[in-house]
Amino acid sequence: MWRASVGHRPGPYRSQTTILPPVDSPAMAQITAQFDHPAWLTAAGTLAGYGLVLLFMFLLLFVVPYLLFPA
């Protein structure tokens, strides 16, 4: 486990228990290379599209009637 050197204080937004390595490290490059495939972009686009459709349906089925027919 990595430990800070004696007398070292992390910055205000830095945690001592990081999950991912620093952005410019070779380990981070290896992690991002795993997701460098068109299938990941397709999956993200599909999830975003379904999310937008569900949001539209929620607004149409619940918010619009609530605004048209106030209780």
C-alpha cells in the first residue's frame, strides 16, 4: 500500500487512498486503452439514447399532466 512520506500533506482535493493512478502514468494509459474500442462508444450512445427516451416519457406522462391538471 502506498503511504505518504513523513511530513507530506496532500492538497485540499487529493485523497491518500486513490483508486486510479495519475493521468499521465503508464498504468492510466493501459486502463484507458482497454476502453478504446468503438463498441464502448456504441454502448455509451445506446445508454444515453435510452436515458433521453425515458426522460421524455417521464416528462410527458407525469410532469405535463401535473401541470395541466393541478391538484
